[in-house]
Amino acid sequence: MSGQIEIIDIMNGIPHGVALIDKQLRIFSMNRILEVMTGYSTQAVQGIECNYVLRTDRDEWLNKALNNGGETLICEGSVIDANRKRVSVRITASPLKGREGLDESLLLVIEDISMLKEMDIKLQGSPEKKALLGNSPKLQEIIELLPVFAYTDATLLITGETGTGKDLLAEAIHRSSKRSKYPFIKVNCGAIPETLLESELFGHVRGAFTGANSDKPGMFRLAQGGTLFLTEVGDLPLKLQVKLLTVLDDKEFYPLGSSKKTKADIRLITGTHRDLKQLLDEGKFREDLYYRLNVLRAHMPSLRERGDDVLLLMNHFLKEFNNNLGKRIKGFASSAIDYLLRYEYPGNVRELRNIIEHAVNICQGNIIQMAHLPAYILSAGNSNSGKDKKSGGQLSETKEEPTVFSASKREFVSWPEIEKGRILETMMATGGNRSEAALKLGWSRSTLWRKIKHYGLE
Amino acid sequence: MKILVTLTADQIAPRFDLCTEVLIAQFNDDRTGPEPRTVLLPGPSADELCSLILKEGIDIVVCGGIEDSFFQYLIWKKVRVIDRVIGPSAKALQLALEEGLRAGAVI
């Protein structure tokens, strides 16, 4: 049995397309699977440059693979198969050396990964589902910067109110980065008790403390090669801030109870809805860590700053929940649109999503009406009007002052309610300064204090 | 008859969607005609290339790999597509004119 036949037999035993190519990138041999994929027999294409046969979009990469100093290279791309189908493939190029007649040749393994790609989309959600939706200039600024954030390994601090999509941005950056093949791990520093947080982040070895019955890798080790997103980093205890700073500087750390250092090859992204500068002033956040985390900075705009994105997101969430719940709701009544466009959304996009989910669940017809919106947003205290936005192509006629109670003034029926409203409006106008508010209202400071207490406005 | 061949140097481009250069030749009934011309495309785009093919009134397209959606579109527009062809463009042009070129040919 000749050496060549043995190679062909080995190649045919591999359940992927396999090609043996020479140093001029010409086809020497192909296995049966690759013959079927390309639609050519080995005899027909022997001696022809492989890219004409494989029809990949990575022809330049093949040159690089040939001159890579004997290292195996892997890349993903696509080929057009014999059935004119674009197939996603993973190509592994392994240089072969020292064999007679095959010096400096390459073994290409072409693996069809189209099913994996489809599953990936199903598991992670389609790219459009995960994308940051919106056309507002403030969001577009962030979207334009996303490739810049993804390209680098520098630490990034994402600020913004709760529900604005800090997590989504962090994940989008990870998925666009070179670390996307590795894990994206999210840790909410505010949700884990302080005593457990160190072990959660850095792991521990068996016997490190009472109850540590086995080794625990910790999030830093689990995110190895990928991205670690520390959300609510403003809630990180001072003791752990020091350790985090050390990890960022040394790129290694000691797990709890271990005397052996562990390498930390991660990209760190942090997020917070708190004002870290203020925490610095209060001595609750370390200045050195603040500057270490704040190398790159992105601020997610609140929904109030995003103008007509509200309408876009309403329709997006309606489509999503229609699909999830198997409903066929066509849209919103103009009154509901008007109301939702005027609402202030203290909980931002998350709140809007919840409102639409509530409405889609409640609505039994084809159109979401006012009655299908959650009761809490219809109540006087929350119907936060004043924004003069377009509604179904028409400008709203209401032109109230942008204050908390102005939209619902006509709903006040008793003096106590009017008085309560006046106090809140004045307090808003004076930025919470009680002395100034009392002066404006013509009351003494104690009267104001008494009324605030009486109405439960503290 | 007007024939378009997708180009990479003097060879048929392996991918229709990644091609940035085409050869267009026009022939009279006696198989004579002006010198074929090379057209550089602004960038690789299967959609743009389909538009060019229709705008130029091409009868036959000779190319390497082409996705089925573009293949079916051109067929629907009464353009004959000979795909998965490997070899030099000049020879492919000659064979296409003589009606001796088939899909999947290695020339």
C-alpha cells in the first residue's frame, strides 16, 4: 500500500471536507466530502489553485496560513457549494513538513458550521433582537463608538440610569470583540452579599473558610479569555476595590486561601447607575480605581433623551411579545400612543418593555387601548406629562410645564391634593431646598416641614 | 449576443459576490465584434453586479460560485448563467460563444 493511498484513506475517514494543498496553494488531493461540497472530482482540479475550487471568502488568509511558521491557524468564513448555497465554514490549516513531495504543504479541514451558527442565533437571539435599537442622536453616538470599544482591551465604564441598557451595550461590545468566542460573564456587585462577593469574583480553594468543601473557580477564572462585566460597580466594598485594582494592574490574583497566583486574561467592563464622582467625594469609592476603570467611558442616554425611539421600541416590544405569546395585536390606539409618548419612564427601556408586556397580556383584541396599560402609569402621580411629542404624525395640543403634577392638575378635586401638588412643584423648582421653598410658599420653615410630614412627602 | 465573464486577473473569479472586475464582450451573428472591454466595479456586491448585467443587456454570464438567489434572479430575467467554471476568461469566452461551455467545467 503506497503512502498516498494511506493519506487518502485517512482523509476520507474525517467527517469534514479535507484538502491537501501544495506550497503554491494548488490542490493536491481532496476527500470525498469536499468533492461533494465543491462539485469537482480530485482528478479534475488537481494542480488548480485551491481558492478557485473551494470558492471561499478567505483566500488571503490561506496565504497567511502557509507562511505562519508551522503553526496551525483556524478561521471562519463561507464557501459557495455545488448547490449554490453559501455555507458557513470553519477552516483549519495545518502545515505539513518533512514528508517527501509534500514539503511545506497544508492540510485544510473545512468544517460546515452552518447548523452551529443557526443554533447560536436561536440560543442567543437574533442579532436584530440583541441590537441596540434606536435612531436618536445620543444612541447613535454610542452605536458609532461600539466598534472602537470592541477593538480595544481597555477597561470601559458604562454609566446611565437604571434600565437604559448598560448590560446590552456591554454584551454587544463583547460579541463584536475578538474575545467573542470566549465567555461573557456578568456579575452584579450589588446583588451578592459582601461576605460572598470576594469568593464569587476570585474563587477559593478547598478549606479556605468554613464551608468551603471544594475549590471554586470564581468569575475571573470563568471569564478567562473573555469579558467580565461588573455591573453596579459603585456598590463594590472598599476592601474588594483594592483587590480589583491589584488584578487590573498585575493581571493576576490569588484565589481565597490559595498561595498560587492565577492569571487573569480578561477584558473588564464595569457599569453603574451611581455617580462615581460623588462616591469618590464621600470616600466610598477609591480614586485610583475610578481612574483605572474610567479609561473608556460610555453614557447610556435615558429614554427621555431618546425622543421618538419610544415609538420604535414600543413597536419592537409589541412584535416580540406578539411572537412570544402567540397574539396578533396590530398596534396601539392613538390615545395609548399619545400617553406612552408623554410618559417619563423613570425605569427607562426596561419599564417600557414591562408596560408593553403587561398590555399585550391584558389585551384581548387587536389594538392596545388605554385600559390595557398598567394602572400605576395612569395614576396621577406618575402620569408625567409635559413632553410635546409627535403622536401618530400629529403634534399634541397639550402644552403644560414639564413638572411632576402639571399633567394631572385638572384631576385634583380637593384642597389637600392641590396643596400637596403645590409643595412638590415648589420643592422641585428649588431643587429640594426647604428654606427657599417655604419662602416661596409664604410659610415658615416649620409649617412646610409639618405639611411635608402630613402628606407623607419625605 | 453579449457575454459577461467575472474576472480575477485573467481567470474567472471564484465568487460572483466578491468579484470586482468583469469582462464584457459583444458579438454579431457572424461571431465578430469589437474588442471585449473590462469594467472595474466600485466594490464587491452581487446586487450591483446583477444591476449591471441587466443594464448592459447581457445574454450569458460566465462565473465561478454564485448563490442560488442571484442565479434564479438572473434566470428569471432571461439571462443564461454558466456557473462553477474554472479557467482563463478568454478561453471561457470563446467556449461560451461556441456554445461549448457547461456549468462546472474546468478549462
